[in-house]
Amino acid sequence: MGQQATSVSGLQVHTEVTGGSCPFIYVWDGARYVLEGETFGTAVGKALETSTRCTLPAALEGHELDVRISNERPETHYINRATVTAYEAPRGSAVYLDEAKHAWAVAHPLQPLNAPDELRRRDGVFWRSDLSSTKGDYRDVVELTVPRERPAAQGSLIIRAINTHLFTSVYESVFRYLGDESLQFVYALEHDPDLVKLIRDWIVESALRVEVLQDGSWRAVGEIMPEADEVPISRIVRIPCSGGDSVRIRLSMLADTWKIDAVEVDWTSSAPLEEHNVPMVSAMHSKRGEVTEMVRSTDRSYAMLLPGEWIDLRFESYASQSGGRVTYALESGGYLYEWLPAPAAEARAVSDAPSKVECVKALLRNRSVFLEGVFARWKEVRASGRE
């Protein structure tokens, strides 16, 4: 794969186009394991440990549930917990999660009245930044209008999107620059509160934010955090409506960190679906055998996955009490360590900072300088078709 570099404050930023970071989530559909999502991809180090939840629409109803968590990248995963929740929804509806991990039934999704063509339908044709309209603030803004069905006062905005590889590439380039100081940086990610906060701030900076136009002003109503760069996710943001036949929506994000497939709205009167805990039957590691107790609950024990390893989890079947459709969701928590790339000769730059680690921290603090270097080369990568 091609590689580009630019020097910013002593650090050469390489924008390599590679895969992202996170365990993959599969579910058995009766014939094969179907890839459903990714989990805790932003948890680079124990200090950033987190959990995510993804629905498993391909799961078989009326059978025990078989889920696989797989490591398919050069990194080490630490799985703390894996639990399954079941939801009952009306037949013919779909179930999506919001950022608080609540599930909602969507029965009558409507396309936007006015929006970029790529956002009008779920077809795998993604809207993404053209990198020419960021105007120096390195943010993308998309405005659209969705229809409103009276008399509903609240609805569900459903956004189907995926993250690009931009910051995964930057992360890799940082380690190439750090070279023999890479382990010091990893240690700092665990023990330096200042660095941990900087990384957390950049994760928040990378969120997809949703605003609604009310009384002539834009009102923030929610955001979707970065989660996946191989499997698109669908998330709900609940939106209000004070009147009229349509609602004006604004989406904003750090430039070219998101690709958006579709935006829909559903005004069906709804509340979050009731959650039903599904007991775990077993968890079997592909190399180390049973790890059930390690991943049953949040505690101090972790199941480790090296590249090419996986954990097969089995859960009891949940029987619908209302005759509705059963949808499952897996919540998994943990963190990961990316394997350090070999230092690149062209990434060894001279810095006046006390150490390369401190240089990286200084760069992360300086938003405009950092992003100037990142996007200067990322535009070249995009133009070349390598991402």
C-alpha cells in the first residue's frame, strides 16, 4: 500500500491506508457465521476501556444463540465481558440502538424530503467529504429535511454510517515516528492522565453530531460516537418536533471521519423496548478452552485474544411472550493493544521537544497544526484512490 508523509512540529505524519482496530462480532444464522459488527475499537489501552452494543439481526429465533468474537488484526484484545439482551418488537419492524444503548422499534421509516442523493436510500452508496468545503475548520456539515407525520412530537432519526480509516492511519504513523519510544507512549496511555484525556477528547471530536432547527436556531439533540470502519452501523438519535410538516436536520463531523449511507426518520409512537437478560451457557476460547467465568461479568479477569483466535459464546434462547419478533444484541467490553509497526526510516525526524512522546502530546493539543498535517496528506491519499 502507498504511504505519504508530511512534517509537522518534528513529527512526520504518515497516512497509510490500512484496516482499523477492533474485535469482529459474528452470529450463527443456521448455515454460517454472519459478520454483524465491531466492538470497543477506540479502547486503545486499558485506561480507555469501554463497552459497545450491537444488534444481531441474523440470529435464529427459537434456537440457542451462537456468537463469535474474533481477532483478525495485528493486535491483542482483552475481553472483560460479553452479555446478550433480547427485545420483543412488532412483526415487520426493525430494531436499532441509540447511543445510550436503548433499543427502539422502527415500523415506518421515511426517506428525506431534501438531502444529498447518497442519503436517500440504503444502497451502499455512501456520502463522504469532498475535503474542499471544510473552510479551515476541518469539519463537514450536511443539511437535510425530513418529513413529519402529525401529531407526533418526537421521532427516531436513523443514521446508517461507517468510519473511514483516517485516524487509524494517523495512529499507526505516530508509532512509526515514536520508534524506540513506542513502549513509553503505550505506558503513558495507561498512566498519564493528560494523554488519556487528549485521546478521549479526540474520540469525542470524531463524533457525528445531530442538530435540529427550532425557532430559527440549531439545537443539539445527540451524537454518534466512532465505532466501526469495516461494518456499517445504524444508530437512532431521537429528535423533537414543535410543529410543521417537516424538520430541518444538520449533521456535522470532523472532516472525512464518517461515510454516510442513508438517513431515515420514523414517527411511530414508541418507547425504548424492554430489555430481557439472556443467560450465557458457555464461552470457549479457540486455543485456551473454556473462559465462561472470565467473560460472564465485569470484573478483573479478562480473556485474551491474539491474531487468528476467537471466542465462541453460546446463550440460551429467548421465547417471545407477546408473539412479537425477537431481536438480540451483544454488549461486549474490553480494550486492545495494537502491535507496534517497525520504525520507518523516513519517519525519524528531529524534534526540540524533551522526548518524542512529549512532542506527540504537544501536537495533539494543537488542533489546527495537527489537522493541517493530517489533511494535507490525506487529500493526496483520497485523490490517489487508495482509500
